[in-house]
Amino acid sequence: MDFESLCKMLTAAESIVVFGHMNPDGDSIGATLAAGIILEKMGKRNVRLYSRDGIPDFLKFLPGAGRLLDRNAAAGAPPAQLALLVDCGGPKRIGDEFISLFNSCGKTAVIDHHATNSGFGDLNITDPDASSTCEIITLFAIESGIHIDTPLAECLYTGIMYDTGRFMHPNTSSKVFHLCAELVQHGADPGRIATEVFRNRSIAYLRLLGYALDNLKTEENGAICWTVIERRIFHKLNAKDEDSEGIVEKLGAYRGCEAHIVFGQTDDGRTRVSMRSTGRVNVGAICAKLGGGGHDFAAGLRSKDPLEVVIPRVLAETRAVIKELK
Ligand code: 5GP
Ligand code: MN
């Protein structure tokens, strides 16, 4: 990865805007905040950090969380010389509200680990073998001689822990452990961070999870399981979007599951699909075929079509792949 060019590009830019992706997870937020800290260390004074949907409560303990600007800050935001997109497989992932700000920026740098990343930046630091965007940024910090203090270590560790599914997904390489050991040495506390992220959820999250599990459906002798969380359920349970984060991960915990799916609805009326694989079905390919994207084993899509149309479409594609396994 061309860290030298990235360093030059960051050094040359006087004003920089950093974007993570919408419905942000631990890797997107960790990477955005880490970028903010690194740019500060590089002496950058004109830096703005954007996250369309703000920051979920379970990540608010991260240092610098208060710096994040959400979609309400999009209108009239001044352009910058450089847009840095982290954890975004494509420019649309930053959210429609930010597209005109993004287009008004001089240059684009991308740091990402999605295999589906099209290389849309002027400079692309992408590695589909990296567990997370935070893994790439950790390497960048080390190789560029940027001092990793406790706040930076905490942001980076959180992103890696999140995208490896607590060091359980197949992307958990020995490199991940080496880098995390380094981050722990520099002040990241694994026990505290795990508690903050995973044991600090809302009651609404547990109620949504209960609803999702209660309404679980299976196909192909359990090879596929899926559930729907309609918008009205969020209202009924007083839940926010972020309260559904992580629910899809819970569905694949029984023997024989190959693919697990949560169908939902965004606040602007689109259908949202969250797909996971236990290792044999490439859900990234399925989502990409239907207009979404992501990783081989964790992917998603958004569609203007209603649930009744999207559900059978996704299930048909998944069934076809399952049938080929046998
Ligand atoms: P999640 O299911 O947690 O929302 O997303 C899982 C993975 O799929 C993430 O890596 C995310 O970046 C990607 N992903 C989710 N939704 C979309 C989408 O609508 N379009 C694209 N291209 N990728 C998505
Ligand atoms: Mn990621």
C-alpha cells in the first residue's frame, strides 16, 4: 500500500474533510476519529469529520466522538482541498446529503478494505485482505512514524475488534493480533472497550433482538435464516436505527446455518438488507448482484423497492447459491 503518497497528499492539503459511511459501525467511526487524531498530529488545523448518522451510543466513549458532524451539517458546508473517505466501498456510502460537499472537494483519498471497492479515489489505499479499515490505518500510523497515544490506540483497536467480530471472523489473522498487541501496549484496554461496545447497549436493542429472534424463519432445512424488522416495530419499541446494529450477527449461531439475513426499513422509506455468511456462501456477491455490496461474508444493500419485493428476490438468489453447495 502506498502510504508515502497518502502522507504526501495529507501533508499538501490545507483543508480536509473525512467521511465514514452511513449507519456507521465500530470500524467506520474508529477510522474517522483515528484519521482526525492523526491529522491533528500532522499539524492540520482545518479538518472536519463527517458521519451521516452521527455516532451510536455504544461508541460515544471514543475520544473525539463530539467532533463528528452529522447530516444536519451538510447544507452549506464549505468545500475542502481533500476529501478522505474511510471504510466506504463507494462514494455513495457517505450518504446522499454529503454528495455535493464531496463533489466540491479538490481531491479524493480512499482508505478501505471492501473487496467491492471500485478504486474511485485519486489515491486508493485499499486492501481486501485487511480485517478492517482501522487495521490499514494502524499500519499507516506505524509506518509513517506517527506516535500512537492512548486515544488513537482506542479508536483503532475498537475498529479492528468490531470488524473481526470480537476476533472471531475468518479475517482474524496473526497480523491482527500483532497490531492489536501494539495498540494495547499504547493504552487501548481490551476489557474496557469490549464492555463499552458490547455490554452497554440499550433495552430497546434487547427488545428488537427478541422480536427478531421470535420471528425467525428458515429455508432450505435451516441453511438460510431470516427475519424482518419493520419500521413500525422501531416505533413500538421506542428503538433507534442504531439499536438494530449487530442483530444479524446473532442469527447464525445454530448448527447448519449458511446465510443469515435481517430485512429492515430505513427512515427514508427504503428497504435495508443485512446479510452474513458462516463461511461458505459469498453474500457479498449476492448483494453486489442486487445493487449493494460489502465483504464476502458480511454485506448489505438498500433498495427503493418494498420489503414484499426485496425479500423474495434476496431469498431466491441465496437459495440458488445454497443449492450449488450441495
Ligand atoms: P451491515 O449489514 O452491517 O449494514 O453491512 C455489512 C457490510 O456490507 C458492511 O461492510 C457495509 O459496508 C456493506 N454494506 C451494507 N449496506 C450496503 C449497501 O447498501 N451498499 C453497499 N455497497 N455496501 C453495503
Ligand atoms: Mn469496515
